[in-house]
Amino acid sequence: MRIANLAQTLLIRNQTLETQARLQTVEQQIASGYKSQVFSGLGGEAKKLLDFDQAKSSLSTYVDSIVAAERRAKVMDAAMLQVSDIAKDLRADNIATFPYMNDTSVRQNVLTRAEEAIGTTISALNTQFEGRFLFSGYELATKPVDDTAADIIADAEAVLVANGFPVGTQPITPADIEAAVDEYLGIAPAGAATYYQSGSSDQVAVRIDANQELTYGVTADDDAFRTVLKGYLMTSLSVSRYDDLEGTAQGSFDTAYENARGFIEQGDDAVNGAVGQLGIQRQKMETTRLGHDSTIDILTQSISEIQDADVYEAITELQRLQVQLQGSYQVTAQLANLSLVNFI
């Protein structure tokens, strides 16, 4: 045998330093749970990690937007179903009271019910959620209907009077009443709904993907709501002009009252159609969100595989390195004590 030379000593020392560095890295992995504290420590996987992380962040933003839109759409759905329920109730009242409309007290009850229906519809259209009015389009801070039911009835009545039909005027026909209501609601001639305060009639949009926006919802001036309100206003104005209609021609009131019921039915159908359309939009949101969630899960797993340390494996490696380092120390100590005397 021969005495260890300087080269052997330096080799062992370098191996010891490498083991110490590796030991420090493993200790950091155990403490932090990450393979490396810096991207450069991941080598060629660093860029892939950045790409995955950016993709996950973008998808998470879309998911958050979709979830918020789903909450709002759900509330809108409930409000529109309430409008539909009101329409069904007033239609049923119209049918039930039709044979008894020559009774003054019955007519008064119908007027009250019509005003209540308008008021409840206004309340539904003024639904506010998370600080925004849901039926105001993009003017989120604007209350869509700022009038009371009594105001709306009075305004429609004012149009009828302006058209030359104050109370007590004969002849007056169901068509005259319908024309006044249409003018007030902006149905004919086509125009803005007088009751609608927002300047936006557009559906709101939500970004659900990098290249896709989804519009959803309706505004309070939608044709469906105008038609429902038309039925209510024709009910109110026809009943308030009962004597004038009957004085013009026998059966004129019956025609006007039946016409009102017809528009309530049409409006209810249109509202239900809007509910169905919103349901399709909500389904699109859910499908897209679930797809994003699945992709996020895959990206999360991929990111974990790149950056997360296997703690159990790291502990095993730590123990191995500690043994290796201890052995290096012992060899170094033995080499330091060797002399020619050991071999004579």
C-alpha cells in the first residue's frame, strides 16, 4: 500500500463538499416542500412550469367570472319565474271575474289586483344582487324601473287622455285603449319603454374563455316584460273605462278585457321563453366551468410533479447523505493521521 497523496485528499474533500451541498438542498426540500427555491434549479422544466402556472391562473380567472355570472343568472331566473307566476295569477283572475264585471265591487277588486301585479313585477325587475341591478343591462347602478305601479297606470292613462279619450268620452274602443298602452310602452310606434330608466338594453357579457364571451340575461324593457305589462295596463284601463266602453257598443268591454287576458298569456309565454334561454346560457356556463376545472386539476398535478418535492423520498435521501457524509469525515480523518510509520 502507499500513503494517500494530495490528489486523493483533494478528491475526497470535493466529494464531501458536494455531499454537503446536496444535503443542504435536500434539507430545504423537506422544509419547503419544493424541489428548488429558484426556477434555475429546475433546469429545463422551469419554462414548462411557468407556462403551466400562467395557464392555470388564466383559467382560474375565467372560472371566477363564470361562477359570479352563474350566481347572478340564478337570481335573474328566480325573478323572472316570479313575473311568470304573477301573470298566471292575473290571467286566472281575469277568467274567474269575467262573468261578474258588471258588479262595481268586482271591478274595483280587479283594479286593485292589476295594480298589485304591476307593483310585484316592478319589484322583480328591480332585483339587485351583489351591488348591481340585474335587469339594467350595463348600467349596473341604475334602477331599471323607478316608478310605482300607480305612476305607471297614471302615465298610461295620461297617454289615453292625450289621445282624446278622457274619462266619460264616447265612443271609445278596445283598439283606442290598446293604442295608448302601446304608445306608453314603446311597442307601437316602436321606441323606448317610458318606464325604463336605464340607457342600456344590451345583455351583459362574461368572458368564459380566451376567445369566447357569453351574453346572458335580459333587461327590464325586454319585449316579454312589455307584453306582460301591456296586459296589466289594458286590464286596468279597460276596467276604469267600463261605462264608456259599454256606452259605445255593447260587448266592447268584454272584447277589451279578453284582449287584456290574451296579452297577459302572450307575455307569460315570452317570459317563460326568456327563462328557457337563460337556462341554456346557464348550462353553457356550467359546462365551460367544469371543463376549466378539469383542466386546472391536470395543470395542478403537472405543476406539482415539476416543483413539489417527494418528502418521503427526500427524507430517505437525507439519511443516505448523512451516512455518506459521516463516512467521508472518517476517511478524511484517517488520511490526515497516516504517516510512513504506519507502513514500516
